Amino acid sequence: MAFKDKIKELRVARNMTQEEVAKGTGLSASSIGMYEQGRRKPSFEVLEIFADFFNVDMNTLTAQGYYIDPETAAYAEELRTNPELKVLFSASKDLTKEQMKEAYNYIKFLKSREKNNDD
């Protein structure tokens, strides 16, 4: 099922108007209409808004899922729903390549120490 059909189905199943969805999502009613007509394609952020509003997984909103690779989809969903990962990801966006490498090596160290403690 295409995105346009899925969001309309979710809206109708909840007995909501496009205006009610617009108020709940912070999007305009005309945008909701365009999404439902397939005249506008959603950005990642808009998919996230609809997923949160309708309380569904983002992959539920798209025909084949936003990500073709299931592992990538799982990582993206974990990033979307896990507050600690959101903080780490957000902080990492401003790191230099060298700082990113240092952070990666530190995480590897912590994971190896965790593994050794389990033995």
C-alpha cells in the first residue's frame, strides 16, 4: 500500500478529518490533502511526524518501507525511538573525523571490557 493510501486509511480508521490530523501534526490541512492524493512526497521528518501521531512504525507508512535493507530500517527505528541514541547521534554530527574515530575506538574498548566481564 502506498504512503498516500496508508495515511488516509489511518485517518479514516480514527474517524478524523484532514483538519484534525493537521492540528495534531502541526502540518497544514492542504499538505495533508496533498499527501493523501499523492501530489506531495513526505520527507523523513514528515514520516516521523505521521508515525508519532498515528503511533505506528515509520515502515508501516510506506509500501516497502522507507529503507529497503531491513537492518538499516531497524537501526533507523531504534535511533528514532531511543533517547540515548538520539543524543549520541546528535552530538556526533559536529565531530571531526578524528574525534569520530576516537569516539568509535572508545566505544569498542567499552564493549570489549563488557565482554570480558561477562566471561
